Amino acid sequence: MLYREAGDFKTSYVADSQTFPIAFDRYRYWAILAIAFLVIPFFINDYWANAIFVPFLIYAIAAIGLNILTGYCGQVSLGTGGFMAVGAYACYKLMTSFPDVSIVIHIILAGGITAAVGAAFGLPSLRIKGFYLAVATLAAQFFLVWLFNKVSWFYNYSASGQINAPERFVAGVAVTGPNTAPWAQYMICLVFLTVCAILARNLTRGTIGRSWMAIRDMDIAAEIIGVNPLKAKLTAFAVSSFFIGISGALFFAVYLGAVEVGEAFGIQKSFLVLFMIIIGGLGSIFGSFAGAAFLVLLPVALKVIGVDVLGWPTDLVAHLNLVIVGALIMFFLIKEPHGLAQLWRLAKEKLRLWPFPY
Amino acid sequence: MKDIIEPYVTPDGRTIGGVLMDMRNITLRFGGVEAIKDISFDIREGEIRAIIGPNGAGKSSMLNVISGFYHPQEGEVWFRGQKRPPMKPFQVARLGIARTFQNIALFEGMTVLDNVMTGRLTHMKSNMLAQAIWRGKAEREEVENREKVERIIDFLEIQAIRKTPVGRLPYGLKKRVELARALAAEPKLLLLDEPMAGMNVEEKEDMSRFILDVNDEFGTTIALIEHDMGVVMDISDRVVVMDYGRKIGDGTPDEVRNNPQVIDAYLGVAHD
């Protein structure tokens, strides 16, 4: 009743393979896009932007990136933080070296550089799988953080070892630097997320996405069908790192403004994004959004309820957050490996018939 | 081995062409174990060629040699009149050789449709950027290939389950989906590793009918391994018999049935 697909017939294969085959979903998608682009920017303030929206948008890009690698291609990676750092430092070097070029181009180029680095670190995936690959990417994480700490060229020899985003403008509006309006921060992240999500969705529903999933589900059968495992895995690493690099660049330039690599892009960041896709749903673009939203909102919600309403001490609430996340990870890994996205699909299947199941 | 290279017409009216694949003196060793010992046989265009033999005879190893998983220490593989250099399985697939597996090897997390579409991978050429944007060539190619895939889905009568994840399907249907995926590649040579293992009589009859139909309608050359003698003798044009890595018989089902060595291998022989 609430959610119906009866009478929604397709007359072409194009219509059948679109992203939202059910009309109701399509309307909701356009409605959400309209609200995100036309309503929220006018009401957003500093608190909402910094606590919720901007981190959500940036983490969603990172989660989409990691989901392509881990959820679609089945290659576990613990190097997300390191690859975000590559994006951030690439963006910083580009911004300071070519101040006249648009920041948008810098961010995209930073993604491209990260893609190349990611593909290079993806080379071991041809020989090793699963747990051992995870350890290899962990090595990438530590190496990259060490590299950006050690080689002062990356932070332009600044005394603090930090990188600071200079002020840059898009269409006359500041999007980085201290004078950025919350809505401008929000809009640039939103545009990048929307484009990334559409690109990711198109890639995953097409030939290349199918060859990734084939490698994930059964690599021997994939090979016999004509999937070149080298190409499939390296493109997965490259595309995944491209998105993660963009999110790293945005995280540094737009969200934080000043970054110290170990603090902002440490191993915790790799785990945070991995938790997002586990809770949100492996192998699902929607799951990347759901997981990012969940893990960004959870500490905020706990703080509002625990500290502001119930008056608990702050450290108790912070620890409670960790406990809940840990318990949820275990719950989802055991009960629902496809995460919130699968719960959402099941709810939709139920809603098709509700409240008259016969 | 028979030496007639000229095409001939089978009793049921199909034309068998020239030699498509020629295995010459193949020897395959795993360490000290010789899985295949100096075996030669050919597969001719348009025929259904069976490889039979008791367990451990080396049949699956032979299929793995053809599809590029194993590389024989000695011997040559000739395909379409050319000597094939050592190749990786995905390169063999691009030559037009598709196969199914003894233990089903489908992509469990994907739908039936996606599984079969994956089979068309070697025919899809649009690059990554075009696919990311999904306009023009990529979309057109997707639709063209979808049409071909839908024809195969119709042919194998799996329309009703095309959007079902493969993990939820029963065994018999999975076998059929795997056949569909292999067919989607429009192979010149289709290898079937025990396509009827674990099926009941009715499912076997269905599968035999599909194999015959595939051969008849698409003209696909088929090489299959099967244990059910009744099925093998009924549907195949020529049979290779293997035992302990050696070839002990080769010929039409009738010839093979009356071959004393084959009878010994299957029924045992009195040692006095």
C-alpha cells in the first residue's frame, strides 16, 4: 500500500536497468535531491554544517570509495586513512603550487593522484587475498602517514608540520579558508558527493561493476568467463582510491582547514570508514550513505541525549559511543552482513504488501 | 583416431565440420604424479564430444588443460588450426572457449541476469569513462547485449528467475544458469564438466534436451564430461574414454561400447 510497484511496467531494457526501477523510489530520489540542493542551503548554520552535514557528505564519498573496493570487488583494505591523506596532501601541494587554478580542478586532480597511488598499493592484491591483503594495506596506511610526517616537502617546510588550506573561491564564493560560509562548505561537498555517487552507481551496474563482483564472488569462474583479474582488481583499487582521495581533499580543504596527518588520517579513520560500510551495507551505494549517516549521527545524537538532556559526564557518553559501535559491528557481521541497506530492502519488500499481505 | 577430415553428415542430419580443437600428445604431471599420459584427440566443429572414464581418470584435468588452468608439460594444443601458446584462462575465454564447472561456480551475490550478462564480458568493449557516464555507447552496448542475453534466458526457460539472486536458487536451476552464462559468451567451443551430476532423471532429461538444442540451434561445438553412460551414449557423436590418465578408447558410442579395454575398465577384468 505505502510502497507499490504493481502496474509499473517496463517496455525497454533501458527503463528496466535504470538506477531506481520503481517509480516511487524515483520520486523520492528527486525529492531528496531537491531538498538537499534547494532547501537545506538556506537553513544551514555553522553547527549543523560542522557537526553533521559536511562530515556526513565527505564520509559518504569515502564510504562509496571503500565500498567499491571492499563491497563490490571483495578486496579488504585498511588503508583508507592513508589514501585520504594522499588526497589531502596532493590537494594542498596543488593549491599552493598553482594558486590560479580552480580548487575544483585541484580536488579532482588530487583524486587522480590518489588513484595512481592506490593502484600501486593494489598490486599485491594479485598475489594475496583476504586477511593478508588487509595487512598489506595496513602497511600502506602506516607508510603513507609516516611519509607525510617525514618528508617536509609535502607540508612546504612549515614549522608546525601542519598543512593549512589557503582561501580559494568558486564563482566568487569562498569555499576554503577561515571565512567560508557554512552553506558554501555544504554545497561544494554536496556537489562532489552527488557526482561521485552517480558515477559509482553507473560503474557498478555496468560491465566493469559486474567484473568486480565476479572477482568478489568466485575469482576462478570470473577468469574463465574472460575477466582479467589484474585489470579488475587494479581498476577497483584505482576507482576506489579516486573517490577516497576526493574525500580526503575535501576533508582537509573544506572541512578542517588545517591538518596534522597522524591525527586526521590515522588508522582510526581507516576503521571508521570500514565500519561505515559494514554497518551500512557491503556492495551497496545506498549502504555507503546509510553507514556514513549512522556513524556521523550516532555520537551527535548520544551527546545531545546523554550530556544535554540526561546530564551524564562527557567521557561516559564518548565511551558509550565506542561500546555501541563495537556491539553493532558484531551484530551486523553475524546477523546481517549486508547491513542497513539489506534491512531497508527487506522493509521495502514487506511494505509492498502491507497492510494486506494476501 | 579417425583420419577423415572432410565434413560429414550425422544420421540425424547435422553437419560435422573440420577439426576445431586438436590435443596432441598431452602429458600433465603434478610433481611425480602423471595425471594425463600422452593423450591425443580432436574435437570437430559442430559435434558433441564426450570424455568419459572412471573417477580419477584425468577427465577434469583434461578440461582444465583446454581452458588454461593447467599447462601441460608436454604436448601441443591446437585451436582453429593454430598452435595455442600457454595462456591464462581469461585469454582462453577470449578465444571463444566457455565452460561450466563440476561444482557450480556462479556468482552467488549477483542476480541471474547479472550472472548471464557477465558471460558477455568478452563482447563488451566500452571503456571505463563511458560506463561511468552511462550515456551513448555504454548504454547502447548494455542494451544490445541485454537483448542477446534475454534470448538465451528465453531459450533455457529461466525468465521467471532473472532478477533473483543466484544464492537463493535450487541446484538444478543453478546448473541451468551456469549453462546460460557459458552460452552468453557465444562460444565456439563449450566445455561442460558433469552437467548432470546430482540430478534426478527428469532434470537430466531437461538438461540433455538443452544440450542437444544448443548444439542444434546455435551450432555450438560441445565437449562434455559425464558419468551417466545412458546419457553419454544417447547424446554424443564421439566418445573419448580415459583410465588412469591414458586414453583407452575413442570413437562413436557403438564402437566404444564394444571396445574390450573399455569394458575392462568399467566392469573390471578377471586377473588370473
